[in-house]
Amino acid sequence: MPLRLKFFLVFCLLTSIPLFILLFGVVDRMEVEIRQRTESELQTTLDKMAGEVELILNSQKSIANGLARVPAVREFASSHALEAYRKNPNLYKQRAEILEQFFINYQHSVTSIQALRFLDNSGKTLVKVKEGKPIVAKLFDEKMKRMYVANQSSRRFFQDALKARQKVIMSNFELGQVVAGADFCPAMVRYSVPIKDELDQVEGVLIVNMWGQRVDKTMEAALGGYPGNAYIVEVSTDAQRDGIYLYHKDSAKRFANQVGSNYRLSAEMTTDEWNNVRTSDAYGSLYKDDGRMFFYRKVTPYPKNDTQWLIVIEVATDFVLAPIRNMRESIWMLLALLLVISLAFAVWAAFQLAKPMQLLASIITRYADGEHSIRYDANAKDEIGFAGRAFNYLVACLEKAEDERDKAERAVCQSERLASIGQLAAGIGHEINNPLMNITSLAGLVEDEIKNKNPQAASDMKLLQTEVKRCANIVQGILNFAKENDPQFKEFDMSELVNETLSLLHHRIETAQIHLVTQVHSPLKMVGDPNMLQQVLVNIILNAIQASPEESNIFISGSVHNEFVVVEILDNGKGIDNNNISKIFDPFFTTKQEGEGTGLGLSVSYGIVKRHGGTINIEKVVPAGVKVSIVLPVKACTQNEEQAKANMPVATGGHSKIGLITNTKDKIGAVYVK
């Protein structure tokens, strides 16, 4: 899978998962809460609307009941007055005019009254005032010998008033009709008040028609600008009236039973939905699939009747959940934007990450192809930088291992060469040694014979013997190098041996005006041949003295590392040419002037250290000087050479935390660490 695709998937997951949680968790929860809050708010509004409607109806009932108690009404309806009316028609006419004028005056003061009329106990309208104007009686009652307006004995509201036990009977909320075939007048509610005597006998009925405008205005004002619709719907056992709109902002949809239309709330619902509404408690809600929500509250305007009014608020789901819809759209847009940003960032991040990786891969490939000088040199602080620096460390370790391998190979070659040279030198030494002994003997005899006769010749013979002796010493050095004399092992203190050797060379050091600095731990107990090892120390220190200029320093240190004694001698001389490093342990090899050395010191020292199971190493020091490191086992060497070298420490010449004592007079310093 490409790196940019991995980045894209990771970034998409990291950014989209929280948004999906927000979308399908938080937003859905918010939608539920908004629905609940909306329902709670609208139910509160419905309570307010129901309270105002009930207040209007109760107020109108109180008006009707109060009118029935007015003296003008009571006197006109009195049964005692009926007999007087028969005897004196003028009295009836006078009382009727008084009642009619009262109706006119009262209607002018209470404009919500559409009509007032008084019916006798037979159902004939005796006095009627409609919309502030009296209605002239044109019909004559033969029995009672009086005029009347209309006969309402067959009307339900009159019949209900005769049978009702309550004080005020409320009729259905409906359109008024003057005469058959005429246009309907606005909606109204009719209140019937039976007027009874002391024996609870009906003397007459007061009819009060109230305009429905107050109810309409209450419904219109109740929403307060809320973007919804408010209705009053009748729930009735009468199929003609069940589900009709008593109030609708579109007046054409009201009172479907009277105008012959099919506009009903029940028609906008399924049968099950409407039945659930009819049988539900006082509060309820209905969510339609078409996006409409209905919240309703029931009102019971008729105390002893199953008919109920349903006050309904209809709102659109899109409006209520508009914030949720906008939030969802915003989240989807944000998701799309994040996908684009993630893609762009993935491409950019992949390029930024791949570039240093490709650089590192190129460096590794070039190194593998033989360009061993190349290194990772970027200063990156990230994981790529760590990998690059690890590559540099690996290369350094490989080069160090290669250098050590080369040194080991050179040491093996040198050891084999020295062994061959030693065998050859031993044979030559024995062959030369015998003639030298003969020459020495003959020169001595000749000297004895001529020392009195020819002193000059005798002196020459003496000089000859001296040169022969010198040659013998050289031959003896060769033999000592060639033959592997076993060391005489015993326990001794290497620190004391170093100090003793420095005491022997004290005069040479002082004469050469060399400053000697020692850092030797004490004690340095080990097992070895102190005489042979002192010869090694003398040879190496003399070489350092001869190589060092005046007023320079020679550093000598001694310590124990991993069961090995390490002695290091460091001078500040000119150093050794790289071409001569591999030859320094060869017999007769020397860089000194002719006559200043035989070239056997380091060869002999090499053999002694080797027979002790140790190593001797010579390194060129930058900028000038040579460091000789002697590593010897603390215990007598009983293991083979490979095992000894495997456990042997690398002599680094490091300094311990020790004190330095300097003798300025002798220019010799010594350090003892206990």
C-alpha cells in the first residue's frame, strides 16, 4: 500500500470518526431533545389557548345566566303576569317594549352578543333583538291573543332547555342561518337559559347568541407569530360533526357539516390515527410521514355531553428540526472538506517523509556500492534522523572492526615473519659465533706475543678483540631473540618494577632534560619474570628518551583492566613513518643513526612479552609522538594465545582520577594510587 494512501486512511479515520460520533450520536440526541422541547413548549401554548377558550365560554355563560336574572326578564316571564296579559293586552305590550329596549341597550354595550330573544314555554319567540335591532312580531297567537316573531318549539336548543337541569345550556358551535336558503352568518354559540318559577316550572327560555369572533381572535393570537397552524376540531359521537373544523384560518374549511364540504381533520389522518386521537388522554401528539406534526389538547365545553373540542397546533417537521438539518448539512460539508484536506495533507506528508527516507536509502545504497566515505549529515530530529545517525554509527563500527582486523592480520604476519627470522638468525648466529671465538682466541695470542715487540700492533689486536666482542654481543642478541627461554614466573609488583626501572634510567632522563610524568596505580600485583620484563621497560623507555626533544614530556601509566596489567609509554617525539610501522619489530631494523643502536631492542621485547602471554602494540599519535602499550595477564599465562587475546583489553592510554607529584629538581614525577 503506498505511503500516501496509508496517510490518507489514517487522517480520514482520525478526523471523520469524531464527526460521525457527533453526527449519529450527539446530533440524534439533540434531535430528540428538540422534539421533546418543542412538544413541551407547544403543549404549554395549548394549555394557554384552552384556558382562554374556556374563559371565553365561561364568561359567555355567565352573561347569559346574569341576563336571565334581570328584573325586566323575570317580570316579563312571570306566570302571574300571563293572566294579567290576557285581561290587559296593553300591559303585555308595555312589558314587551320594556324587555325589547333592555335587549337593545344591553347588546349595544356588549358587542359580542349577536342576538337576544325570549321564548315562552310553548316555544314562541315573543321578543327578539338581533345585531342591535328589534325584530317585529308578525305572527298572531290565537290562544294567547298576542303577536310573536317565530315558533322555535321544534328546535333542539329549545327542547334541551326544557329538559336540562343545569342553569345554562350551550349549543353546538356553528354557523347561524336566518331563513332557509339564505347565506350562513358568521359562527356563533347559542346559550339557552330556562327561566323557572318558585315551583321549578319553566316560565320561558332566554336565548343568547354570542359571536365566535372572540374564539377566532384567541386562536389567531395564541401562536404569537409561531410558524404553524392552530385549529379547533370537534370530537363527537355525531358522525356529521365528528372531525369538523370549528376554527381554521381558511374559513372555507370550517363547519364542513353545514357547508357540505369534506374538510375535516379526521380526513387528513388514517382511521387508526384518528381513533387514537379520539380515545387518547387530554394531551397528545402525532407525527405524520409527510413531515407534519400535530400537537393537541382536549377541552370539554359541554359538562354533560360526550362532545369535546380538540385544540390543535400543526407545525412542519422541517421548521422544528431546521437547526438539526443545518447542523447535519454542516457536518457533511465539513466531512467533505476534511476528506479533501486529508488527501492533500497525505500527499504532502508522504512527500515530506519519503524524501528523507529516499535520501537515507540512497546513502546506504551508495555505501554498499563502495562509496565508503559517504555519511548521513542531515540534522533531522525525527526517527529518520535517528536512523541516519544509527547508520553512521554502524559505518564507524564497521570501519573500526575492519581496522582491528587489519591490525590483527598484520600482527599475525609479523609474528610469522619474526618466527622465520628468528629461526634463520639462530642458525646464522651459531655459525658466526664459532669463528668469532677463534678470532678472539688467536687475537689474544697474537697480542701476548707482540705486545712487547710492537706496541702498535698489540693495540690493534686489542681493538680487534673489542670489535669481535661487539660482534659476539650482537650474535648473542640474535640468539636470545631466536631461542624461547622460559620466563622464571613469580609474583611481583609491576608498579615497583616501573619505579625501579626509572631509577636505573634516572641519569639518562636527567641528561636528556626530559620531563617524566607517571600515573601508575599501586600495587599492580602480577605473575611474571621481573628481570625479563624490566629489560622490555628499559628498551622502550630508552627509545622514548632518544626520540624525545629536550624539555618534552614522557608519560608513563600503569593500571589493571579485566585481569590484565596495562603499561603505556607515550613520548612527544617525531613519531614513526606509516611505512615503518610494520617493520619495527623486525631484527636489526632501526631508524637511529648508524652506531646508535642494533635494532634488536624491540624484537627482543616482543619475544619476552609474547612468552608472558601478553601483547605489545605501537601506535602513532597525532600530532606527534608514539604510544607503546604493553598488556600482560595478571596471572601466569596457562591458556593458548587465541584465548589470551580474546580476553585482553585494548590499551587506550586513558587517565584515572589520580594525584600527580612532580619533582622539578629531578624532572621526574611519580603517581601512586592505592
